[in-house]
Amino acid sequence: MTRAMGKIRSFIGAVAERAKLRKGLLLALAVLFVLQAYFVRELLAAELLFGLVFAVLFALGVLAYLIGAIGERGLDVAETGVRVAADSARRGYAALEELSRKPFRSPRSESAQ
């Protein structure tokens, strides 16, 4: 009878040990799963923040490019305006030069005689 009781006690002890081992293993797996889920959330948050920063930098780059392109078009328009103004100034200067060659008084005027 004591022999059977000893076997039963040893079997119950082994089952209890296995149950503790299983509980510990399940607890460790649960902790690892929770930590992995936490790190995944943190990585997703960091990725979203980096994506936001890169989107802002991209927008600033596009804005700088657009300002440069508009500036170049403005320079082309200004060059055309300067050419028109230069042609007009040349014609005006030629007209003034022609006027300066002519006498102020006509040869038949009273003061000239």
C-alpha cells in the first residue's frame, strides 16, 4: 500500500512539476508576445514620424524647385522687357541725336536775320 501511495505521490509531483513548467513557459511566451506587440507599435509610430518628416522635407524641396522655376521664367520675361526698353532707349537716343543736329531756329526766322 505504501508502495502504491509512493507511486501516486511521485506521479502527482511529476504532473505538478510539468504544470509549473507549462505555466512558466506560457507566461514567458505571453511576455515575449506582449513585448513584440509593444515594439511593433513603437516601430510603426517611429515609421509614421519619419514618414511625416520626409513628407515635409519633400514638400519643402518641391516648393524650392517651384520658386526657382518661377524665378527663371520671371528672368526670361524680364529679359524680354529689358530688350524692349533698350530698343526704345536706342530709338529715343537716335531721335535726340537727330534733333540736336537740326538748328533750333529756322533760317528765315526774325532772330536769325
